[in-house]
Amino acid sequence: ELHDINIHIAFRVASLEDFMKHLDELGVKYGNFQKKQGVSQTRGDGIKQIYLEDPDGYWLEVNDDKF
């Protein structure tokens, strides 16, 4: 781990489940904030999210926010 997971950029997708399935098909590792692999988490406001690292060790959040 090169960078702190608390410092990240976030993106939203229409379906987090579909996005996770796509990542699985590509063999891309992702997980929740505690870095448990292959699982999402649900925030207190009901938004589901996952985290993954880019090749340089920077963290990305992907969520299903509907704002």
C-alpha cells in the first residue's frame, strides 16, 4: 500500500453490482474500506461502495449514489 485509503477520488455508477461483476471478469481486485477483498459495504446513508487501487497505488472509490 503506497497511499492512505482515506485520500481517494470517488466515482458513481448506475449499478455497483454490475460494475463489481465486470471487475471480477477482468480479474481486478477491489474491496471494502477495511480492504476485505471482493465485497462492498453500505454507508450510513445507504450508498453502497467499493475501493480499488490504481497501478500507482492511489485509491479509487466507486459507489451507487443516486443524487
